[in-house]
Amino acid sequence: MRSQMTSQVLRVAADSILVSRIIIPRLQTFRSKFPFLSIQVSTEERCRGLGEADVAVCLGSPSNSEMSARSMGSWPLTMAGAPNYLQTYGVPRVPTDLSSHHFVGGDIPKDVRLTLTKRGRNLSVRLAGPLTVTDTESALAAGIGGMGLVISAQPILRHDIKEGRLISVLASWDIGVIEAHVLVQEALSPEAEAFVEFLVDTMTEH
């Protein structure tokens, strides 16, 4: 029986930022209930689907072909900057102040626009910056390093804001939300079902 249990494998695919910031720090809580389960985690900057995995966790909307997607709700987006960056460039008080600020992230140097909403009022601003990176973790590192403002899901930035590495700006303005989904195979093992429940509990607590 023991050898059979040690051979069990749970394959998980997920956005890299979810793995490093949300899932891995809490994974031991799940694994303590299944000590003979081997968990294989593969990461991508953007989750493309299940592939060979038993469970996939994705930010954003899944493709239409993913009929087994389960919504785990949505997280508000947050804008933040490092203390040294804000000391140099100033703290934006209104959306129009963003025209004199740098942003870091994928595709930011292109003509990317952000809509901010407050009390029924919408303002659109152009985002620009000196650095393009292809993954969110690098964008956050650049933001913490003072290269510009970053935008990400609130739970992703929460720890850095709490520790003072980043400061939230324009918090009274709504800049949108991002949805989280879990994708599953049609037939799940009890361990995979338990992992899905673990994901739901972990991500909804944020």
C-alpha cells in the first residue's frame, strides 16, 4: 500500500506569479494531508490550459475550448511604486499625473492605455516606460527597484505593500479586475479534487 501511495503524482500547471506568490507559500498545508503524494508544478507566464496537467490555475479568461473551467472569482488590480521612485517622481494624486510617470511590465512601451473609474467618471491615460519584461515577477522586481509603477492583482502586491517595498497609489480609483480560473480534467482523482478545494480556499481568502 505504501509503495502505491508514493507512486501517486499530481501534475499542476499555473501562472508563475500565482505559484511563487500564492500557491507555494501555502502548499505545505495541503501536502501535510497527503504526505505520500508527489506534486509536480510547471509554470508559465500565462497559463495556456491543461496540457498534460491534472489541474491548471490561470489568471484571466480561459479559452473557449476549456469547457472544464471553474471560476474562482476576481481580484481588483492595484497600482504601486517603490518609495525611492515616488520620492523622485512624486506621488500621483489624480490620473492625469500618470502622464509624467514610468510603468514597467509587458508591452508597456507600446501605446497601452489604462482606464481609471471613480464615481461614474472614466479617465483614460497612456502608459509608457523604459523597460519591457515578459514575466510579472520581473516587472515587480523592477518596480521594487525603483524603475517605475507596476500594476498587478491586489493579492500579488499585498505583501510588498505591507513590508513597505511598494506603496499603493490612486487607491480610490478603480483600474479593473482580473479573474482567476482553475481548469481540470473531466475525471479527477480524490487528491486532485482535494487540491482544487485547497486552491479555492487559498485564493478566495485573498
